[in-house]
Amino acid sequence: MNQQPKVRLLAEARRNKILEWLQEEGSARVRTLADAFGVSEVTMRQDLEKLEADGHIAREHGGAFLKSVPQQVRAMALQHLDNMDAKRRIGRAAAQLVGNGETIVLDSGSTTTEVASNLRTLRDMTVITNALNIALMLGAEAGFEVHMPGGHFKAPTLSLSGERSADYFRGLFAQKLFLATAALDLDAGLTYPALSDIPVKRAMIEAAERVYLVADSSKIGQRSFTSLGGIDLIHVLITDEGIRPEDRAALEAAGVEVIIA
């Protein structure tokens, strides 16, 4: 009797992670999800049935997809649009760190999109990004040369990811990388809902002289599904005033500069 609530909680927590995965990737195969979460395909189908019944996803033969994806892509909208006031402040603060004539890398995401929107007054810029919406935004501006990798298209983030995308960044050099994350924890480091972005983010980091993590405070102290690496990967965190004093102190003690937007 005492085991039943625990089993339910574990299943619910797993389904939340599965939904986060689909919100990041747009779609996934049953086998891929079952392998990633260490459960049988039967169990995974049951999880997807529950998520479909709750109205979050639609199942198809051998997999599932996020119901909102077609409309979202047609509107060129991003999936994660919470805490936008903080993200706008972070975007403005990050853009102030960029000067004319620089070569920078912009990761995909809603916060990095806010960084991009505040760069448009600059000139002689070279921007490398895996985000289609950012490329369209800055590619139309005079004074911007925009480069994109190939790779697998991820609808919820309007981005390109995977090994082919990572290969593009190898051998490139940029002064600055503005990196996104799903969660930041002092012990777990930078974590993400799914696996496909990890290679490209690692390649971006290797290509950049200085790494700026742009993350609102709601992500600090949280953990997602898969790890990119420790906080030693970043030089600067740009966040909002909601960061806890103890988290800021711990990050600074670890050698990370913290900028409050």
C-alpha cells in the first residue's frame, strides 16, 4: 500500500520529463524515449497515452509529437515564452557587452532571441547562429553577416541541432558566445531536456573565447534531463535580480562573473 503513491509520483515525474523533451524536440520515437528514460516501450506508450489524454501531445505510429508545433512554426514563434520581462532585461544587458566589428555566436532560445533583438544598431558584425528566427532577424539588417550550420530542424526552438550542426562550428573562432540553458545547478551544471543539442552546444563553447550564459533566475537551482557539463564551462552569467544571494555567492566563488540585469 505504501508503495503505490511513490510509484505514481515516479511515473508522473517521468511524464513531466517526457513532455519537456517533446517541448524541446517537437517529436520523438517511442524507442528513443524508452531507451533514454530506461523503461520498456510498453511503459513509454502508456506514458504517451496519458500525455495525449491530457491534451499535450498527439501520438502517431511509433512515436508522438507536440500538438502546438504546426501552428507555432507557421507563426515563427518559440515554445518557451515564460518570464519574458526578465529575459528582455537580460537581452538588453547582454547586447551592451557586444561591440561593432565582433564575431559572436548566438545559441537558440527565447533569451538569446532577446539578445539578438538588441544588437541591430551595431555594424560590421559577424553572427553565427543555429537559430532560424535569429538568422532571419539579423540577416535583414545592414551591417550584419549571418552564418548558419546545417543539421536537424527542431521546431519548438526554431533551431538546427545534432552532429552535423556541431561539425560546422569546429574550427571557427568567435569572441563571444551567448549560450542558453534549461537549468543551472551548482552540482549538476548546465542541463537540458533532450540529447540532440549537447554536441552543438559543446562545439559552440569550443569556438568561443568567452562564454556568456543568459538565463533568468527561475532556471537557477534546477535540473533537467541531460548534462552539458559543469559551471566551469562559462565565464559570465547574465541573469535577473531574482537570483538568490547564496547562489550568486557560490557562482562567484567558483570563478563565474555574475551580471544582474
